Amino acid sequence: MPKAYVFTRYGGPETEEFAEVERPVPGPGQVLVAVRAAGVNPVDWKQRVGLRRPDGADSHVFPAVFGNEVAGIVQETGEGVDGFAAGDEVFGRPVVGGYSEYALLSVHLIARKPAALSFTDAATLPVAAATAYDGVHQLALPAGATLLVTGAGGGVGVAAVQIARGLGVRVLAVASEGKKDLLESLGAVHVPSGPALAARVRALAPDGVDGVYDLVGGETLTEAAELVADRTKLITAGASPADVGKLGGTRVARANSNAVLETVAGLVVDGALKPHVTGTFPLERAEEALRTVEDGHARGKIVIEVGE
């Protein structure tokens, strides 16, 4: 039976374990993929603690497989699937989990992997790069505007910095000192994270900023909100709709489309977006991979490599 890394109930790392699971069977509009790589994201551990639950459901079905972005090879297709066949190399959002040898993907959240794109890099795109792309384009700042990105050193942040810089936007990137060199290499101005953030930003942008892309939430979001006059230009992927709504902002509006996946893959192939995978782990070390992200130590993207 296929192996997967799962959580057995809501809680901390003590709920995690490896399990043998049934090989999934694709339903209508789905494909079964042999996973070659799975991206690791903060949303993975947030689902484990119960902060993010399946749409339309009160709870996950346990054991629940970790993972929200994968790349792999199509093995089977379900009823009504056109345009994909066994042997196709693809990437996308799994229906249920990705830290596994097999995963189901909906044809509505899948794209062909370009030959020039590795499975490892492709596995960074469905959540991290696509979220970054959606947020930057939601803000729609003109060239020369100033964007503040909080939590800029992680997978979404690194992608957002590059996409915004590619559009001619000045980026102030908030992150720890350990991520300064990476962010400056991407053309951003590094702003150390921590208390009194607003004062450090105003030293660089005395009149405030034109937009805020928050990936942290909490007090960081509250301080960042003070820096943007037009709160329609305050968006977050790190706080709840209620929390950002109190400040006059909104959550990132996810497109969840094949078109965005194809676009970000094209940016990588063209050299305009580098996934910056800074750590890879075999499936057997999934726990270590997840801890790296959950503990906030990841620079760029962490990926679990599965199979050949």
C-alpha cells in the first residue's frame, strides 16, 4: 500500500505519523498522480492545528494526509477528463494531501509541467508562487510604487518580491536578519522584523507605502496597516478575514485557476521567477521538512522529494 505522512487529529507534532493508505481512485474530473515532489507550506501545519479546515466541512477526515502542492506523473484519469492522459507530467493542488506516493488532483487545479521545469521547482508553484502572483496582481500597484511585504523570507514572500520587482515596484521586505542577503539579492530593501516595525519602515518611506502584502498577521499586520493610507491596498495571506477586515483590508483573493499555474510556470522557465528551493527532504524525513517551515527557519522553499 502507498505510504503517506498524516495527522491523526488536531493538535501539535505529536499527532503526526506515517501510514499506509489506499491507493486513491480518480473520480469524475480528477487524475491520479504518482507524486515526485511536494511543496511544504505554513498552511500544512495550520491545517493540523485546526486553523484551516476543508471548505464546507467542520473537520478533516482522519487520518488526514499533509500537503497542498505537488508535481508528478499522471497514472489514471477519471470520468470526463479531457486533455490529460497517463504519462503526462503535471503539477497542481491535490484534492486530499500531497506528502504521499500518490495524490488525486482536480483538472481545475492542474497544469502541464514544462519540460524545462524540474518536478522539485514545479512543486513550489501551486500554493506559494500562485498565492504571491494573485496578491501582487490584486494590489495592482503601478511601476515606481512602494510595496511592503511582511514575512518576505518564506516561499510566498520570496515569490511576491520577485513578481513585484518584475513589474517595476519598489519592495520593502520584512524578515529576520538571516534572510537579508537573499532578499537583497532579489532587489528588495530589507527591513528587520520585530517590534517598532512602523518606525523602521518610515525611515525608508517617510510618507508611508502604497500597498501592504502581509504574510504574518498579528501585531505585524496591525503596524503595517498604519503605513498605508488606502486600506483597499492592504491584503493578507497570514491573518483571518475578520482580523484584516477590522483594519479595513482583505484576504488575498485566490484565482485558483489553471491559467495562473501556467503563468507562474512560464515565469520560472523565462527566468523571471526563481523558486529558491533551499532544502529538500525525502518522504521519510517529512517530519523534519515540516518542522523547518513550522519553526520559521525556512529561507525560500522547502520541498519533499518522492519516488524516482
